[in-house]
Amino acid sequence: MTPLASGRRLQRLLLLVVFFLVFAYLSYPSLSRSQGWQDASEPDEEYIPTSFDWASRPMKNPIPESSLVQLPKGPPRELPRIQYAFTADELGKAHNETQWYRRDAVRKAAQKSWKSYRAFAWRHDELTPQSLTGKDSFAGWGATLVDSLDTLWIMGLREEFDEAVRAVGAIDWNKSSSSHCSLFETNIRYLGGLISAYDLSNREILFKKAVELGDMLFAGFDTPNHLPANSYDFRKAKVGELSASSRQSLAVLGSMSMEFTRLSQLTGDPKYYSIVEQLKKGLEKTQEQTNLPGLWPKYIDLIEGTRPRSDTLFTLGAQADSAYEYLSKTYLLLGGLDPSYELMHVKAMDAAVKHLLFRPMLPSGDDDTYEAGSPPPDILFSGNAVSTQRDKSDLQPRVQHLGCFAGGMFALGGKLFDRPDHVQIGEQLARGCAWAYEAFSTGIMPEVSELVPCDKVVEHEAEENDDHLAQCPWNEAKWRQRKKKAAAAAAAAAAMNTRFASDTTNSQTTTLPKPFTKLLDPHYLLRPEAIESLFVLYRITGKKDLLDIAWRMFQSITKATETKFAFSAIEDVHIPNPGQPTTKTDSMESFWMAETLKYFYLIFSPEDGAAEGSGGEEEGVTLDGWVFNTEAHPFRVPRPMVEVKVREGGEGEEKSK
């Protein structure tokens, strides 16, 4: 063979090799990224604008420019440290190894859930974890997709995050699976998820989608009095025909402040902040006008302008919860520059202590419930109050899983506003929900239950003892009488075929753990509130036993809810036979990834909150640098030295370093 022929053969071979490599790169982009062909920090993202420009939509009820309220001016205040200062001795090798093992278990649960969502329900709102299909409960924009973004980032699942961001770039808010959406749910899940993921990753495409959605939700305030229409009909919103409700839940009214405030901070556009400032002033004005001064009833009349209705029910649970939660958190997000949020929070918490919190009547160690001779645990719960006259209330000892967030709320506000008594109450509430988990055979507390409370000390005695939540002795006869009454009521309701027919059955009542008397809703929906408060309390107090409590909680939840491909809500947490399998309901809401697994992951993470795989180079998610919205989306807390990010036509506020 001549040298020339040999050279040509070599050239052809090299061309074939180059062709193969190029073909492999184009055909298998995920493989090429994993081998360093493309920097994962700069993924190939395409922003596709929404097909309807909500920002250009003329308002039927315009807000005069002179009425727009600017964000508070001046540098953020130096606020009290929130997070416990862990020492090197407290974080020894054995401690770290244990927490790394636990965190890895949580991460694997998240990977399993995400992998199945990606395979069977991609771009749908939820995965049905048994039938393995997609389900659209929140307008079909991909609630799990958006809600999980920051979880993927924090857990270091960057390839999954990059793919999710590319999918988010194609969301069209003008195309949905229904004719309407919930303003509240869209705000906390979608807008909150986008803002948080942008704050963490600085991906421009997330910022653009957040602004699009913010402009769409802003149309929900295009009503005659600029108060929100939670039932957001897309057709009516486009032409300004929405109207506020005469019976709107308190949570809707009070749970827009964080997302809209942060959006104004990021864009420099004051219109979002102006809207929530108006809502805040309405709540502030009426806080002392209700039957229980300091608290608002469960429902508010928005036709008359944030006027408390004649409703007699007050609660920290469903339909009210996040309105109270956002008072201290918006104060933190604003850098302490609006003192009205502090005043409103403290008033509300003091009133809640007086009217809503209670201590359960618990057996002593002599009752074989605890270790012999040991006192009952020091725990509290939050219930409901019915009030028909000024400053008088009757307690409903009804415990909601949703209300378990209150422990973290009390503790966070207690640190911010120098109320150590509130930090203690927060711990008692967090431990109360943890105790309720371990009281049931599955190791999980029910959605709604009732138990026997200690009788409150009368007012003059409370002033002398400085404690109206004192412990009380166990009364077996009283517990049995309450159980019997609950069972009779449930049987009568079932016989009448009323909507209460699913209440506690006689067999359930017979085997309930002390001091529970009724299961109003025995489901577990994969909710996060109990672990949320444990996470906050651990980060605030540094008490290590909270880590062990959280681990037992995680093990119980995964054991009871795991399916072959993911995790499912269960029908009943109260199984008389502990070995009996739970009945799954084929539901995995987006908050499983967004909240529950995130809080489990963070409580077992390094106390500086550093993201997985960041090598310590990224700022950790701490309670001093970040504040979580009610869907567990962390927003960056503004600091004095900032990089200004200006939306066109806006007065840029900041994008913190």
C-alpha cells in the first residue's frame, strides 16, 4: 500500500470518528452534558412569551399613578439573629454522618417522586401515584413542575432542575385546563415557586415567567374596590369583570403580601406592592373591631372593604392560617422597615394564646402511656374559638394538621420581636404535633381530630398564676364520656345520611388513643406543617432531639405512604392493627415535593443550609438570609449591598447578592 493510500484511509477514519461524535452529541444531549460537553450552569433555555400580554391589558378600574405606594425607603434594619449559633463541638463527626445518612434518604424519596412525575405526568399538575397518570387540579400549567423547582435546586439535582426550567419557559398562562383558577393557590404555588427558584439560581427565564404571572394575577384586583377575586375567571379577568366576594376566606386576603412585595423588589414596579399594602391597611384597621380583638374571623366581607363578617368562628387553621403567618414574614422580607407588621403580629399572637391555644388533658406515667412515674409531655395545640360577644369565646378543641405550622410561626416571631415566651410556646406547639404523630399506630397524625382539653383557669386565677395553660390531672371518666358522646353523634349523623356520615365510627372511637375523642378526618394528605415547625424550631433552638423526632416522623410517613413508583396520601392514619397496610388514595399533591420533602431535607442538612453539590460556594438557606412563603418557597431577604435589577420602565429596588 502506498503512503498516499494509507493517508487517505486515515483521513476517512478520522472523518468517521468526528461524524460519530457529532451525531452522539446532537442525539443524546443529556449524555453530552453529563460528560462536560455543555456547562450545566448555562442550559439551552428558550423563553416563549405567553400568548396574551397581561401587562398591556387596560384596567377597567385603574389605580391612579398618584395612589401607587412605593416600597419603604432606606437600608434594611439590623434585625435580631434568628438562627441558633451552632458550635463546632455541637456538629461533630458522628452528628454529621447521621444527618448526612438521613438527608440522603430524603433525597432518594424526592428523586423517586420526581422521576415518576417526569415519566407519567410531565407538565401536568400532579401525578396519581398508583394509576400513574397526570391530573390537572390547578389550571394545568404544571403545579408540581413549578412547585418543585427550588427543591430540585436545594437538593443539588441540577440536571432535573435544568430540564424543568426549560419546560417552565414554554408555559402559556393564557392556556389552561379550566376556565378559572384560584388566585390564592396560583400565587403561593406558581408565583412563589418561580420567585424562589429565581432567587436561588438567578435564571432569567424564571424571572420573566414570574413577571408574566404576576401581571396576570394583578388583574385579579381589577375590581371596583381593588380587592381580590379569588375565583379567577380568565375571560372575565381580561375585560375587568371580576368582583370580590362578600364571604372570602381570611387566608386569601392576607396571603399575597410576600409574593407581591418580592415582585416589586425585583422589578422596581410599585404596582404589586401597592395592592398588598392596601390589603394590609384594611386588616390593620379592622384588627381591633372583631369579637376577639387581635384576631380576624375565618371569613371577611370584601364587598364592604375588608369588613369582618358576623362570622363567629376564629382559627389558625384552614382558611385563615397563612394570613397570620405572613405578618412576621413580610416584616422580615421588608427588612424591618414597616413596623405595622410587627404590631399586627404581636397583637394576633397574644390574642391566639388567650383564645385559641389549649393544653390537652394527658395521662400520667402511672397510666402506662409513658414511662412509669414520668410527667406528661409539655405540649400545646391550637384549636378553634366560637365568639358571639366581644372578647368572649368558647373553645373547640379541634386539631388540624394544617394548624401545625403555628409552632414555627410563634417561634420565628418570638425571635424577631424579642418575645422569648412566644419562642417557648412555639416549641410546645411543635412538640404537640410531633406527639400527635406518635400517638397513632401509623406514626402519623390525622387531618382533623378532637381531644379533651384541660379546663382553662378562670381569668382572675390566670392573672395570679400567670398561666392559663397549666397542666391538669388525667380524668378517665371525662375522656370516656366525651368519647361516648362523639360516637353517639357520629352514629346519629350516619343514620340521617348527612354529610357528617364519614365522622368517627363506633369502632374507631373505641380504640382511639388517649385523649382523642373523635376523628373528623382521618386522612393524611402528605402534608408538611408538622415537619415545618420542627425544622424552624431546630434551627432556632439547636435542640438535637428534634432531629430524632423528625427522623421517626419521616420513617413513619414513607412506610405508610410509599407506592411502587412514588408516594400517596392515605385514607386513615388510625389502623387498630399496626401490621395492616394503609389504604392509598392515589393522590400526590405538589406540596409533597415543594414542602414536605424540602423541610425534611433541610432539617437534616448542614446548619448553614448550603445547597447539595455547591461545595459551600453558594449561600445557604438559613432563617436569617431567607424567608419561606406558605408553600415553603424561600425568598431572599434584602440586604444593604445589592445589585439593582430594573424592569423596563421601573424604579429598580434590588436583587441581593
